[in-house]
Amino acid sequence: MLMYPHIDPIALQLGPLAIHWYGLTYLAAFGLFFFLGTRRLGHEPYRSLAAQGVWSRKDVEDILFLGVLGVIVGGRLGYCLFYKPGYYLTHPLEIFMVWQGGMSFHGGLLGVIASMVWFARSRARPFWQVMDFVAPCVPTGLAAGRVGNFINGELWGRFSSPDLPWGMVFPQSGSMLPRHPSQVYQFLLEGLLLFVILWLYARKERLERRVSAVFLIGYGAMRFIAEYFREPDDFLGLLALNMSMGQWLCVPMIAFGLWLYATAPKRRVA
């Protein structure tokens, strides 16, 4: 049984300016996306399109900028709508208080999709060509976010067996019983494992939509599994069928991914 190693959430204090580890993990996520995005230009069909001047490094920069906006706006609104709609309906000004915490991956995903719709239309690019480009570059950012969750000592897991070698006590949870370090599980599953699967799959040219489909199916399935080890939000608990909100949000994600994969047009990305 392990004890959570209390980590100061502030990485650096410069007078009144405090730099938090969580903010640094976001910067790491965006930096990793840019690094991988420039390498993604070497994969087909983007390598051929880049040779024709259709895709370039500038596109990666623009996608990153729009993606950051989508993550922040969508993630915050998604949390307010999916997890605490009643509260924020009566406290609308607190929606803008992002420093108080409260971000949703599924909301961030919808925000990114909306920003990529705008990018695709403004550049006259096929939408799924853009989404297939973006998908393999995302999981490392998710992994960075889970590192931030662990440093903050938040989103801890459900109670584990005392015999579990890596069971961890999170005193901030209000209990001294061992729990699953679910942040680490999600780091390994939704972050590293999903990245390896997607990056290897996307290195070869695939049918349009299928890279995006693999992301949706892979993330949805891995998050669904990880939720069985993660403590449900105390203000929600478990919902119908003893499933958490995170699991219910993954169900349409997986279903849509399966539909995308099955209905991919039998032609290469144009």
C-alpha cells in the first residue's frame, strides 16, 4: 500500500505570480501536439498533399491555435452542461471562473470538432481529412493532463483491495483506505496505449474517417474501462445501470466510431 506523495501544485512562485504544474501539463500537451503534427505531415496522404502545397507547417500551427480554443471553451461548457447544469443555470457568471476547476474531456472533444469544422471550411479542406490528421496527435496531450490530475491529487480511484501492491491512500479523499490510482490507469490507457495504437495505425494511408473512428472507439472503450476504477463524482454518483457519467458519455462516442469505421467510403483520403 502506497501513500499519495503530496506534491505542491505550484511549480514556481515569482512574487504574486504562481505557475501551477497543471498549467505546465497543458503547455506540454500543446507542445507535444505541435511536435507530432509536424511529423504527421510525413504520413500519407499528407506527405503528398504537402508536396503539392496543400498542407504545410502553418496548418499545424493554425490547427493547434484553434484546438486550444476548442479545448478550453468546449471543456468548460461541457463540464457545466454535462455535470452541473442546475448549478450553473443559477450561477451563470461562474461558468467563466475556469480557475475554480471543472473541465470535461467530452466537452473539449466537441469544442475541438467545432473548431476543426471552421478550419476545414476556411481552408476548403475535407472535414474528415482534417480530423484524420488531428486524431493521432491527441492522446499524448491526454496523458499529460492525467499527470496534472495526479499532481493535483484529484480524480482518485475507488477503494482497492488492501493487498493491491500499488493501491494508494489519498488523504485528501477523506479516507485512509487504499484506492486505485485511476489517474495512472488513464495515463497508461487513454494516453500512452491509445497513442501507440493510433500512431502505428495512421502511419499507413487509411480509408477516409477510419483514423478518426479508431480514436473514438479506442478512447471510448479505454475510458469506459478506466471508469470502473475511478471514484464517481460525489455530486453525481453512479447513474442508470450503475454507470458513471463518464461511461454514459463514452457510449455514443463508441457507437459513432463504430458507425464511422463501418461506413468509411471505399476510397483513399482525397
